[in-house]
Amino acid sequence: MIPEPLVLSWSGGKDSSLALAALRGDPRYDVVALQTSMTRGYDRVSIHGVRRALVEAQAAAAGLPLIEVTLEQQSSNDAYETAFKESLRRVRGEYPEVRRIAFGDLFLADVREYRERLVGSAGFGALFPLWGRDTRALAHEFIAAGFRAHLVCVDTKQLSAEFAGREFDAALIADLPASVDPCGERGEFHTFVSEGPIFTEALGVTRGESVLRDNRFMFCDLLPAAGYPGAP
């Protein structure tokens, strides 16, 4: 059987990492590239706020090329869709055998339907390898598999700002309010993964300053540790 080549939508967080691990563990699939959204000017992953150098280090450690969706600051949804479709045209040109884009979404049906419509309008299908998994079990599976992650963005309307920068471990999961999904699927928090079985080596990171944006989102800046690419 020839495995189906896929491009995986990549945020650098735990759900993307779990999706990559699941796809690599399934002989039906072959992930050939990662696709990530980057905000021009900030040079950071959109929404997550992670530095470009760290995401590029992830891709290198995963042994995969990175395809960029370049967004302007304060990008509208129409502008996002235009940039995303432009990225898919690149996928079509560089990986003509790819027919589907994979996503790490877990249970939000409206998000899934939106992604299916968006990639479908560009002639692609969508795949959701983690869909329907119990999120508490998935969170603990992530830790047990040897992944390491930190919370890089917290929605302070859903979770205390004090969680920004904390390591995603069993203690953190136990501390989450009952209203917060253990995987942050409703946007309560976002993570950056620095270590795990999908990487050839761990990525050294150190915590920088935390900054509140839009009077709502607390971002914790992660920096490459000394001796790693992009380190200050």
C-alpha cells in the first residue's frame, strides 16, 4: 500500500503535535510538509504569538519543510482566506500528489465545517485524525508520550493569566477550572511544544516576559535557549 501524502496544518502546539504523531503512526498516511500561519511584522505564529525561529526549529526537528501562510497584522477573515488559498496554491505546485490537508481539531463542529469549506473551495479535502477523542484522556496521553509544552497564550476571560508560561503537565491539568477544556479546544489557552517523540531532538526554550494584549490575551514569550538556533 502506498501511503497518502498529506500536508498538516501546524500551530506548534500540542494538538498539532499529537496529530503528527497519530499520522506518523498510521501506515495509510505520509506527512510531507507542515503549514503554519505567520503574521508579517511581528514574525510570529498567528494567535499563538510564538517566534518564527522556534517554529522553524520544530519543523527542522520533525524533518519536515514549513509552508507559510503570511498574514497582515489585524487580518480580516477574508484576508486570511485569501492568504490561506494562496498557500494551498503553493502546495498544489510543490506537492501535486497531495489531495488533503490534515488538522488537529478535536470536537468543534463549526470549526471543522469551516475548514472543510475553505480547503474544499481550493480543491482539497480535509482530514481530522484526532476528531472525537476524549480531551482529558488525550491531554494525559500527550504527557505520557514524553511531550513537553508550555502555555504561550491564555484567554483571561476563560482562564487566569497566571497560567501563561506554565508547563503543560499533570499538575496544570489538575489546576484547570471545570469550565476549561483540558486541551484548550475552545481557545482557553494555546501551547508550544519543545520536546516529544515527533522530534529528533529537544528544543531548548526559556521564558521571556508576559504581555497582555487587547486587554484579554496574556502572552508568554518563549525564547530559544542559549546554544539553539535563534537564541538571543
